[in-house]
Amino acid sequence: MKGGKRENAGRPKGSPNKDTKALRERVATLLDDRWDQFLKDIDKLSEKDRVDTLIKLLEYTLPKLSRTEINDVTDIEALMSLSQEERLERLEAIKKLKKVV
């Protein structure tokens, strides 16, 4: 018997975890059943707490953006002072960033 991963072993790539799916459905049902009370409770919060709560809830609906550092050359003099190789390297870096986003 050789070691390593067996072919076709485990859950197929990209398929959802059944437990996670069931939990999400339960949370969605809970919120649906108590939505009016939930809104009343949020209205009772201070403005700061209300904003904090909404920001926390947004994390579950909007994907978090990854941080990227872009070294920007904004003026033409700085761009022209780069060698041709440096300009090409900068263009390649921008292309790679564009593919990530």
C-alpha cells in the first residue's frame, strides 16, 4: 500500500460542507422568524453601537477586500526617469495585480 492521498477520497472540491450549510439555513430561519424584533432591538442601540452592529453584519454579506500595496508613479518626470527595464517590470506588476482583482 503506497502512502499519500487516495484518488477521489473525501468531499469533492468546491462542494459545500453539509454541517455548515445546515447551520447557515438555521441562522437564516432564525433571522427570518425574528426579523421585526431584530430591527426593534437595533433601533434601541446608540448610534455608535448601531453602526458597529451594521458593520459587523456587512462582513457576512460583502466579501472582504484583500489589501494590496501599489507603488504609484504619478508624475511623468518620475516615470521617464525609470529605465526601460524598470518601466516594463512596473507594467508586469500592474498586470499581475489586475489578474488578482
